[in-house]
Amino acid sequence: MAVYTEVADDELRDFVAAYDIGEIAAIKGIAEGVENSNFLLQALPSGAAAPMSYILTLYEKRVRPGDLPFFIGLMEHLAAAGISCPTPVRARDGVALRQLAGKPAAIVTFLSGMWPRRVQPRQCAALGAALAGLHLAGRDFAMHRANDLSVDGWRHLAEATAGRADEVEPGLGRFVVSELAALAERWPADLPAGVIHADLFPDNVFFLGDRLSGLIDFYFACNDLFAYDVAICLNAWCFEPDDSFNVTKARQLLSGYRQVRDFTPAEVAALPVLARGAALRFLLTRLYDWLNHPEGAFVRPKNPLEYVRKLRFHRSAGNPAAYGLDWAA
Amino acid sequence: MAVYTEVADDELRDFVAAYDIGEIAAIKGIAEGVENSNFLLQALPSGAAAPMSYILTLYEKRVRPGDLPFFIGLMEHLAAAGISCPTPVRARDGVALRQLAGKPAAIVTFLSGMWPRRVQPRQCAALGAALAGLHLAGRDFAMHRANDLSVDGWRHLAEATAGRADEVEPGLGRFVVSELAALAERWPADLPAGVIHADLFPDNVFFLGDRLSGLIDFYFACNDLFAYDVAICLNAWCFEPDDSFNVTKARQLLSGYRQVRDFTPAEVAALPVLARGAALRFLLTRLYDWLNHPEGAFVRPKNPLEYVRKLRFHRSAGNPAAYGLDWAA
């Protein structure tokens, strides 16, 4: 669940009154997302017959306030460039990022669609194309945010979990140390880079039937390698519930991407190591959350071992052909 | 939070296709209600410009399937009688109560409004009037459901918690036993009765400004004393966060009720004992949940001791004047 903050009626009414969206018609806490408090807000513009839907987000402690202008600015930039994503709504004074119940807060537009609980291969093709479109649209975004969950960040997480990793699986601590060393040595630097989503899991991608209707949750977005974003999606979209790799989904994802933005040969060559690194990134954050979630917390932590198995696949994959890419070794 | 069941895309599409409400435009798990899984469902009727909102409920294990026809039938009956409450939507075959993901499921209409996080006295007046309206509208409802959370039900809960009640507060077990005995002896039988809501807490009552816009969550509704329903509301609406009793709110609630349906003298006289019983009912269900909630459960149990304090107020209240009622002792 993701409603950490209760908002009092009068506070909420005052907050919404700063916007030109009408009167509150309804508000419901939404059980999606784990970092922030999200509410479906319906507002009735004066004289309108039907209310409009919005998402009201209160930014909780895992989001650094200093990063919020980047996230809000990015969504505005992408929406202006024609990407279907939540668009921050500015209040009458022109300001989109405000305060509610003592927390930073913003209202964004509501996107139609539903995220796929069971991913279909053709949805991977649409995802690939949308991801490439996102990369192209972000190229002229002026702000910059470093990826704090790349190699240096993994090192911090590895140190923070080293003492207790073996509680999850014997040998896991040593496995993380050796993977980290191998990846730090091989991590590519000179690949095409720009703004990446960095967390484009199925629950952040909406579809209406087979049509991709929007991308959400830009709160891990940062500047990094485009192909690393693709590698995250390979991990998030192309494994079956039994952790077997579905090369048909991977082929769809990659060819969908290439129809909008083609890979350079260096990106293709780097894909296995990037996918391995992406697996380590989610392994480490899940391991950290697994070891550090408070007793009785609302959010059930996700099992880090899923990403050990994914990582092993990428390590054994060897070359880009394993992902369905045409590749002359 | 209250999304216990994940529904696969194709299953959901097939489910919605049985209705005449159009294509799914969006679905979001809702973080309200604790007994069932609730989703906000938006559907776009063919040719319409804007989607319509509904609530999709999957009935989880705490609701007995055999009780569902009563709840669904009651909402239909009340809506037809002009009460603003969720109205079950029948599928094309005329059936409102269906199956989804192996669970009983229904789609009901979406009500505008927001529940009061900070109750205002004038909202208590509107609540009282709505409760009386509900009691009158339910009088010609043909179905019957016994209240399994009246005196006999309390006895079962008291027995089930007796061994561990003192873990919550020393002496609590003995307190429950003596209260149960006192209330069983004094519990009134011959008061006006009919369909009651039995759980009309603030989060089940929606307002648009000061106007009460609807009542929700009829899944404790049953046949019992009307004045007992009033007594539940006195507990749920008229205490401040520090558990002090706000007689202004009580007076508003009771006079709002009487403007629609007046109390008999016997109901007035019984109010203190009914309020004391209502406090014991919530004390016992909270105590049971407190002692029996699974480790790491999504729902944080509510503190039973709040109702010990409320019960003590009612026991000391002595006569109906304590609730702001004119009363010649």
C-alpha cells in the first residue's frame, strides 16, 4: 500500500483551491507505488457535468526534496514533447511543486490504461518503442541528475548489507562482492547517454488493450546510459514467473526499441554486462529492504533471490545473441 | 490497505465484458476498507467522451458468501428508495453478484464526496438525519440477517480472547467479563428494530462540503435495534482524538436523527446501555484482531483500549442527558 500520510479535509480543500481545477469531488488513497503517498483526486470544474481525475502525490522520506524539481521538470518536458506521461498541474501562481500536510506535494494528470499483470510479447515491442521515444524526447532536457544507483551506489549497498546477506542465502555476501568487482571492471563508460527512466517495470507502463497508453513513476529517473535502461527492462519484462528467460519477449523489446532508436555496435556488445549490472542493482536494493524493513510495515519486501537467478542468467548468456539480437561474434 | 487479490488482465477484461458499461479505461487498487479488495474501475461507454467511475469489490474471506445476496439486495433496495449509496450494477444477464479470480465480486456505482478526517459538529447533524433515513428506507426490505456481533457474538469473542486479553492491559480480561455480564442483563429487547448499518464510522460517510453525499460499506448491515445503530455512531463520531466526549456533536447527531425519525421514550432511556454495548462490540473485535493479526500483515490493527475508555464514559454517563438529550429522569 502507499498511503503514509493522512490529509485533513480543510488542509486538502485549501490546497486544491490554489489550483484552477474546480471543487474536490472525491479522493481515494491508491494502493500502488511504494515510495510515496498517492491519491486519486476527482475535481469538478465549475459548470462541468463530469469530474476530471488527477493523481495527488505526497513525497515521502525516500525521495530527496532536492530531486523533485528534476522529476517535475522532466515530466513537464516529456509531456510537452508528446510522451504520454503524468503532466504536473501548475497552480494559479504557476508553481507545480507545493506543500501539503508538511510534505512536498504535486497534482499530476491521470493516465488511462492498466498495467499488465501478465506481460504479452507484443506488449514488450510497444514498451521498447516507448522507451526509445523517451530517450529521444529527453535529449534536450536541461536538468541533470546523477544515477545514485549505479556502480558506486551498488558498492554502498553491498557494504551496508555485507554483514547480514548470508541470512537470506548462505554465500550471498561473497556472491555480491565478486559480482560487484567483475562489473566495476567491465562497466562501459562511452555509450550513448541521457535521461533514463531507470525503473520501467510493468506496473509503471499502462496499456489500453495492446496499445501502450502511458508511462508513469519518474522518481528514479536520472542521467545514465540509454542501453542500461534497456537492460533494466530486459530484467523486468522478459523473465517468466519461474525466472526462466523468455527470448521472444526480449527480441520484441529490442526490435521495438530499434525501430525508434537503433543501438550502436558498442551498445549491443555491452548488453550482457549491462543486464547483469541491472540485475545486481535490483538484487541489492531488494536485499537492503529485506534486511531493513521495519516489523509490521505496510509494504511486504520483495525477494532479492529472484535477482540472483536473473543475474546468473545474464552472466551465463555470454553474448547479445542470448537476447535475440542478430550478432556476429 | 485493501487489495488482497491480484486480477489478471484477461480475466478482468472478460469480467467487465459481461456488463454494459463499455471498455476498461483504468483500474487502481484502493487503499480503503479492510475486509475486501477494492478497485476504482473506470470504463468508457462506446462513443462517450469521458469514462465513468465504478468500484469493483472482490469479497475476501471475512465476508460469508451466504450473506452477499443480503448486502447486494440491500444496496439495490436503498438506492431505489432514494438513499445515496453504492448501487450494484447488474451485468447483461441481470446478475449483479459474480465471480472474479475465484472470489465473489460485484461492481457498484462510484459515490462522489470525501469522508471527514476531522469531524465537524454540523456533519454529525447530517449524519443523524441520513441514519434515520436509512432506517426508514430499510423497513420494507424483505430479506433478514441476524446481527452476529450482538450479545451472543460478544460472548464468543470474549471467550476467544479471555486467555490473552491481559497482554493488552492488565485486568482487561476481567473487565470484559464483568461488562458482558452487566450488558447481557440490561440489554433491551423491545425497541423499534429493522435494518441497521452497524458500522457507520466517518470513513463510511461521504461529504461534499457540508452536504452528506453518500453512505458506503454495508457489509456489517443486519437486522437489529435502530437505537443501537445510533449508539454505534455516538461512539464513532462524538469522541475527540484524546477520547473526550464531545456533547455538542452528540446533540447534533441525535437532533439530526429526530428530525427524520423520532425516538420512542424507551429508546431514549436505553441509549446509555446501548452506547456501552456498542463500545464493548468494537472493543472486542479490535481486541480479537489485535491478538490474532498475522505477523507482517498489511493492515495495522486498531488499538482496543480506545474503546475501553469510551465504554467507561458510557458507564459513568448514567442517563440520556449526558448525550445532550432532553430528559426528565
